[in-house]
Amino acid sequence: MDNSFIGLRVLAGLGLAAAAQGALAQGVTGDWGGRRPAWQDNGITLDLGYTVEAARNTAGGQRRTSAHAGQLSASARFDLERLWGWSGTRAQLSLSLRDGDSVTARAGLGSLMASQEIHGRGHIPRLGSLWLGRQSADGRFDAKAGRLAVGEDFNMLDCVAMNLALCGGQVALFGGDYWFNSPLSQWGAVVTYRPLPAVYLRAAAYQVNPRYADERGGGLRLAPAGTVGTLTPLELGWEPSFDGRKGRYAVGGWYSSAPRADAVQPLPIPAGGGMALLRTGAYGGWASAQQQLTHGNASSESSGLRTQLAFAQGDRRTGEIDQMISLQLVHTGTTRSRPDDRIGLGLASTRVNPRVADSQRQRHRGPPARREQVAEVFYGWKPAAGLDLQPGVQYVRHPGGLASRKDAVVVGIKADVRF
């Protein structure tokens, strides 16, 4: 059997054993003899988990192959009002370590978006967050500062599917050299103001330092030298509830002052491979709508049909990709006997920057790259508390945005175990 799937058999066995022992909802290891709920009552919430994504291409690419990618994560959240009496104050610390390979690279799929969203950013321990926050007594103002992942507060999108185009904030997928989502973080400060309970305005400033993305070491460094600019995002959001069906609607934009290479470099490139043309800054915007459409069987808050529509647009001066659109539908509670299981469909379109496409056409005299489309269907099965198994199939049309490339089909399974 391919060793990419051996770990999944271990996780499944662990989950079934936990089910037989009646493990509680905190994870497969239960409530630790009552310690875990006691710590939570005192303001300490701990989480330890491992996520693995195993995949194989059955069509497309240069070869048929399999690969697994995984992430071990640990976090601690502290309610400092409960712990020490600090009114409205909280803190968070999280770490991660990734492993494995990418089927996208091993199979030579040539796609813009990876088929395993958990892969990337190197196989080194990383500091995902280290921050302190405080909320005003009336709940209208909230601020936090420290090492933060931008996607925790801006362009916040669900990450249920396995393809990267359908998982998490979009801006980091084409601005990942200055906008860092998990598992990376950067120093910053975020302020949120709520003029109404369901309306918020959020602004932030983050340090831009490419060294946080180094993949050969230093993932636990607190403040390496190398700051090149500031990232300043702004988001306006509305979080309504329609007969108990919650939603979030948001629009936002950003500006990064860090210099960035122009998307199209003039020829010939200077001797030594130096950049011929740099741009000052990068900017763009996004819009998203997330809404629970039905109550389902009402067995849980997530029961029913939920939809997510997202759009992000970057500037055409910089970056190979300038636009992403995605739509997801997830129904939780497939039957009364399976209230936590879910079935989902995701569709995404990623556009190659038209400036880059035109330059490629002029230089190579071939059809230009346009859009890459992805469709993914999946079924999430919870055999036990703390274990989630999600098999799925991805179809990638025009990998890399090129109609000349053979479409790809990737089958895989995403598994998450919480200890």
C-alpha cells in the first residue's frame, strides 16, 4: 500500500478506539480525567491536533503519483479575566510543524493552486501566533497586538475543502510574500470598532518582513531583521442573523508599502539576474458573503446548508495572479443519525494576470494563459469525537490557466484528529 495512506489508517484506528471508549467532544483523548474542562473554566483552552491530506492524480500531469502532506499544530488560549482578573483581556500562543510532499509538484500538474492546502512554507517549526488582546466593557472596541496571522482577522474564509483555491483567505494566495496567513505570522496590531452589535470596522498595520517565510530555519524567531514595509488592511463587515441563521458579509482593501517586482520584466534581464523593474507597493480589495441558508435538523449550530461566495482582486502591476473567485456549498447533518457529517461542493476560478498572459504570448508565440478552474466535491465523516475524515475528488480545468494542458483529476482524503 502507498505509504501516503498509512497514516490515515492509523488515524482511523485511533478514532474508532476513542469512539468505543466514549471519548468526549474535546478530542480523541477525552477530558483528561476532568482536567480539561476544569482548565477551561479557569480560562485556559488547549488544543493539539494533526491534519493530513493524502492525494493521487488519476488524470493530468506528467506522471501518476501519490503524496501526503501534514501539519502538527498546538495552541493555547487564555482568558486573562478569569485567570488574573484582567477585565476583557485575552492572549494566544500557537505553534505548528508541517511535513510531507505536494502531489501537485510530484505529478507535474502545473496548476496555479495546490491540491493539498496544508502543504507549503517548509518543514520547520513555526510560531503561528503570540498576541495579547483587550475588549472594552461595552464590547464596541477591541484591540490586539503581537505576532499575528493576517487571515485571522481579514479576508476570513472557511477552510473545509482540500484544494488551496477553496481554502482560507484568497489574498495570501497571490500576495503571499507580504500577506501571511497561517502557519506564518508577523508583528502587527488590529483595532475593531462596532458602532452596532452586528456591524464592525476593522483596521490594522503589520510588519512586512520576507524572512518570516524562510523555509530552511528561523520559524521560531521573534523579530528577525529585514523589514521592508508595512501592510495596512481595512475591512467593513456585517454579521446578521435571520431567524437564527447566521451570516457574515464583508468588503475590504489593503495596501502594502513594500517594494515588489513588476509582473512583466523587460528583456534582456540585467547580468547577474537582478530585477529590472520594481514597483512601490501593492494593493487590492476583496468581498465575501457567508450565510447559513437552512436550519437543517437543528441538531447543532452548524446544521443545515451554508454557502460562501468570495472575490479578491489584486493590482495588475505585480504578481502572476491578479483575481480569484470561489463559491462553496456545505450541508451539515446529512441524516438524523449522522448530525455532524457534511457534504460539500466547491467551485473556484483563478485568473492569470492579463499583463503576464500578454507578455507570454508575445515572447513565446503561443496561446496565453487565462483562467484555471477547480471543482471539488467531498464528504466529511465523523466516526468519533475529535476525528474527521473527508474523502473528495478534485477536477482541475486548464492547469496554470493554459488550455493546452491536460485537465487533472485528483482523488484524496483529508483527515483531522484533535487530541
